[in-house]
Amino acid sequence: MRIVVCLKQIIDPELPATQFRIDAESKRQQSDNHPLVISPYDENALELALKLKEQTGGHVTLLSVGQPSAVSALRKGLAMGADEAALITDPAIEGSDAFGVATALARGIEKLGHADLVLCGCESGDWADRIVGPILAETLHIPCVTFIARLEKHNGGFLAHRVVEDGYELWEVVPPVLLTILSDETNTPRYPKVKDIMAASRKSIPTWSGADLDLDASRIGKAAVRAEVQELTVPTQESRCQLLEGEPEEQVAMLVARLRERKVI
Ligand SMILES: Cc1cc2nc3c(=O)[nH]c(=O)nc-3n(C[C@H](O)[C@H](O)[C@H](O)COP(=O)(O)OP(=O)(O)OC[C@H]3O[C@@H](n4cnc5c(N)ncnc54)[C@H](O)[C@@H]3O)c2cc1C
């Protein structure tokens, strides 16, 4: 079973909001040397892949489209237990929208040869478009099931637990298939051991350019975007403090009245 996990490197989404600054010209978050991490749901996808490999055997490959810095995300994935990794990086791909990213990933997967399972996070931790997975499946001409929390071997294929508002849907899926993964108690990412971090630091990670993948320049990069970000702002939050005067009973009565006014209770 050949499994490809698509990993995106992003600015740590756990940074305090006070450190979130927007570059007015590019309309992107300023990197400001903030720490870079694997997009959280992608770690869940990798954990699911590793558990599957432990249960049924297989080979896990990581693929990322991004800056050269994304090698560190791939090394962490290798330390967690993936077998190999490749990075697609090229200035011509920068500024791509989801179609451009999915096009590059699809060519990367084709270059790898074959994938029975392609796993993506259900959404990235920065833009959260939720569409790279489905577009990638469409580009690869394979089916896609989104928001999968668990996967079990079943009848030569898999039973996929898809999270919906009031429970799970159970889908029988037969490879090749693309699944987008969300977090679940069964796919909490493992911590790599020191010896595995050392081993991962010595592994070679091929980097592929657009030319290596024969990427059509009209489908990637800024010139190919179909959706343009018009404005990006940090929401302003106003908080006011009002002191209620009087005896405790009066203060409580006033507080209850205010909460009722605002329909809090
Ligand atoms: C400088 C810059 C300019 C941009 N300009 C535009 C623009 O003009 N228009 C526009 O629409 N968007 C633009 N973007 C947004 C960017 O291209 C989005 O990242 C893209 O639309 C994909 O959406 P998403 O990251 O929200 O992924 P989602 O669809 O939320 O991602 C789902 C999953 O797909 C996989 N995945 C996503 N991206 C990657 C990746 N790079 N490598 C490996 N796997 C991946 C992961 O498994 C991820 O969990 C720009 C971004 C930058 C940094």
C-alpha cells in the first residue's frame, strides 16, 4: 500500500493574536521570523497513515509545495516515521491559489509513480480554504471523501468514518482514493524519538522545480490565480468595563437586567 501525505508548512497558528501582523501590500501575514510548523490536520493525516502502515504494512511518502524552509516540516514527518519525502519548490509556484498548489501536488504524485491512498488535512491552519484535497483528487481522477476521522480495513478496502454534525457517516472506500483528515483521539500525532530525529536529519529529501515536474506555467503562480484576496484585516475587538454601583442585591439585580437586555440569559 503506497500512501502519500500532503504536508503544508505554515506560521505557527498558536502564536498570540498580538503578534499577527498583515503586510498591506501582499495582503498576507508577515512572517516576522515566527516559528514554522506542520499544518495541524496534516500531522493527524500523517499519524493516521503511520498507524495504517503499522497495521497493514505499506510505504508512506510526504509531499509538500512551499519554500525551501518546508524541508524542516518534512524532516519532522520523517522523524515521526514516514519513509521518504519530497519538496516541490520554485519561485514560479509562489503566490499560487489552491488550483496552482493542487496542480503541483498532482504532478508530484505522478512523478512518485502511484498512490493507493492520498491523505490531506481537512483544512490548512492558515488559509483554511478546505479545497486543495478535493481539487487534487479531481486532477488525479480519483474519488475524494472529506472530513475523515478514522479508517479501518474492510472488504479489501477501507471503512472511513466521516464526521458530520450529529455523528458519523460510514463510507466504504476502495483505493485509489483521496481522503481529507481531521483530528480524532485515534490520530493524535506522536512525538518523534531523539534517535529518529537524528536519522531523519541524515535522510536526503529531493527537491523538484516546476521544470522537473513539467508544470504548465499557465496553471501555477500569481498569473494563474482565479481568486484574488481583496482585503485582509485583523478584526478589532472593543471591550468596555462598566462598574455597577449600590448594595450587592442591587448590583445583582442590575447585572441580571443587563444580561437579559443583551440576551445572554
Ligand atoms: C504569497 C501568497 C500569495 C497568495 N495568493 C493567493 C491568491 O491570490 N489567491 C488565492 O486564492 N490564494 C492565494 N494564496 C493562498 C494560498 O495559495 C492557499 O494556500 C491556497 O489557496 C490553498 O489553500 P489552503 O492553504 O487554505 O489549503 P486547504 O485547501 O485548506 O488545505 C487542505 C490540505 O491540502 C494540503 N495542502 C494545502 N497546501 C499545501 C501545500 N502547499 N503543500 C502540501 N500540501 C498542501 C494539506 O494537506 C492541507 O491540510 C496565497 C498565499 C501566499 C503565501
